[in-house]
Amino acid sequence: MDTSEAVFRALLSITLTLAVILLALFPFQEPGSESRVISIMALSVQGVMIAIATAGLYFGWKPFEFLDEI
């Protein structure tokens, strides 16, 4: 496994874990409250991170290839 794949896998696992925890908190938040708005914003950022990590793994993108040469 190269460095780029390891980074994308770590990013994906950490972000998915945080997204699941955040989704588990939604039933305990009052609709329309400030905390729910922040949770929705955080979930949208996590969704973008999940999409980037998934695309990086799927397409074999290697932005950290220079670290493999060290």
C-alpha cells in the first residue's frame, strides 16, 4: 500500500466514524436550534471529505507520491 492510499483510507475511516456519531446525535437535537444548524454544516463538510477520499481511492489518485520516494 502506498502513502496516498493509506492517507485516503485513514481519512475515510475517521470521517465515517465522526459522521455516524454526528448522525446518532440528531434525534437529541431540537429542530431549528443553533446546535442542529452547526451539526448539519459539519455533516456537509464531512460529506465532501468522504467524497474526496472515496474518489481518491477509486481513481487511484496519488497526491502523496513524493513521500514514497523518501
